[in-house]
Amino acid sequence: KNECPSGVVNEENFKTIYSQFFPQGDSSMYAHFLFEAFDTNKNGSVSFEDFVFGLSIILRGTINDRLNWAFNLYDLNKDGCITKEEMLDIMKSIYDMMGKYTYPNMQDDAPIEHVENFFQKMDQNKDGVVTIDEFIDSCKKDENIMQSMQLFDNVI
């Protein structure tokens, strides 16, 4: 309420607020991707309703709802496919956000390695992109992903 009394936040304010959760790194790029995912009507602002709607999917949605939301976050250009470039942008933003102090021994090529592993698992037909169907199917078969998707089930 104090951060945005109007109930609406623009991207710069969203980034500022989000950065307070990750002071050890640079969260600006990941916050940009999150902002895009929460700004469902693409008007350059996230209302309280937009934010609560997104959070309700993340916290209370079905597994399919949550996976669709995650896919939408990763599909940066919204063309229905996740490319290696999009996934690399996401991975780099996560590593930047976590900061060098979180993973002091991390190699510079860690994000690239992560993307390669992601595509090894998810790109079922090996065409160089991950579709929503491949993403959901692969995630549902991955025990670690399914456990992490259920982390919030008993919260709130």
C-alpha cells in the first residue's frame, strides 16, 4: 500500500520493489520478465488485481495453470515457443539476480549449461524450440519440478 498507493505500479517501480527481495544481485532483468507476465493486458502497468490474479495462479492454480503461467513467463516474445535464446535470457537474469555471492564458484557458462540441460529434457522432437505441450508434458514427468510446483500448496 505504501509502495503504490494508487494500486497500480509501473515497471520501474516494480523493479525497485522487487530489488528489495534480492539485494545481493541485480534483479532488474528478471523483474522485467515478471512484470511482463503480470501485465496481462499489456498496458505498461500492473494493477493490484493483475498481481493478485497472477499470484493466485502461482499459489492456488492447478498444476496445468501453474505450468501455463511459467511457460508464459519463459516465452518472452509470446509466439508459443521457448527458444534457447529466450531461455538463456531467463537463466542469465536468474543468475544475475542471485548474485555472485550466492554462487561464488559458479562458472560463467553455467546459464548456457542450464539451457542445454533444459532443452535436452524438454525439446521432445528436437526441433530447437519447446512448445507448451512439450513443456507441460516434460514438467509433469520431472519429479523435482512437480515437487517444487507443490511447495505452495500448504501455504496460506
